[in-house]
Amino acid sequence: MAMSGNMPHFIIVEAAPEASDAVLGYADLCESPLAAHSGSVVLAAPASAGEVLEEGTKKRAVVVFKFTSDGKAAAFWFDSAHQEAFTALFGGQGFLHAISVPGIPEDGLSDEPLPTTANVTIPESEGPKAYMLVQGTVSDPEPIGAYMETIIPMIIERGGVYRAWTLPDGPEVLAGEWPPQYLVLSEWPSIAEPRDFWYSDTYQNVAIPTRQPASDFNVLLFEASQ
């Protein structure tokens, strides 16, 4: 995947449901170090806010921070104010992992078919955006190629864009345990569009049967924090 343009970076923190309050408290405590390193909170949600799309997916509390570069993300992570906030979360029950993930350039990927700002017109929306977080493994890439050919135009049609798309060895594990797996973070104009995509006849009866024998996915949908 060719990368060009301004390259954002994400830090994703996940925890089990019992740590939801701690996760939200951690996100609040990060306000000052985030501001110091040009970061922002894309998503801060308790486990109860996650909508399970893929059967078998376990609900999790999630925080997603966005930065203008990998250097800004690293500076935030090692900032003493952040480390103080994170230590309380990391030492508590239910913490799963924190990973650092390269994002897709803000101007998209003009040489790739993936849904990005290079080939998607994002409609205006008065309400909050939505984010779909997909994590999983692939045992056979051939059916996944056919699956992608089916879903890419469906996502583009609904104004969805990929903000991060990584191979299993793409994320850097900052804390905890995170088994190597694909990760996709997509952004949608509102929560209505990803629901329409997921529950459409084409996705349910064509896309899912194509990929399920060759993959094991966990999929959660969240309404954005702001």
C-alpha cells in the first residue's frame, strides 16, 4: 500500500467491560498531554456503547487517540503526564492492550481501491460520526479478495472511509497483549450508514458467506464521542 501526504497516527486502548469507568477516566486525564502533542480523542466509549456486529464479538471499552504524525503519538505516549494517567489504568483489572497504529493519509490513497478520502465524497452530517473497529485473522486470502471487491463499492456509496488499515504486524504494542491480526478503523457520516451497510441483503447474503470460511473477525460499531 503506497502512502503519501499527511500521515496521521492512532493510539488505540482497549479494556474489558469491568474497566469501562477507568477507561473513560483515563481519557479525561489525557486532555492536557493530548493538547501538548497535537492529539485529539476520536472515540472514548464504555463497553456498553459498543454495538456488536459480528456474532461472537466481545464488547470492550475503547479509546482512540489521533495524532498528526507518529512522532507526536510517541511524544504523547512517553509524556510524564500521560504515563501517570496510564499507570492507573494499566495496573487495574480488565486492561487488555494499547497499540500504536499508522493511519491512512488525510488526502487518501489515490492509487488504491480502498475507500479513502481520495475516492469517497463524505456527506455533511449534523450528528456525531460513527466508527467501526474490525480486528481479525485471515486463513485464506483468495476469498477475502472477492469479499473486498463486494464491500468496497458499498462503503464508498455510503460515504464511509478507512482511517487505518494494517497488516497483522502493522501495530506496535505499547502495553498489554495484542495477538497479530488485521485491524481496520473506518469512519462513517453517522451511525445509520454502517448499520445500513452491515444489515443490507448484499452484505448478509453475499459478503459474509464469502469471507467467513476464510477469516475470524471481531467487529464493533461505536458512535463518536464528538
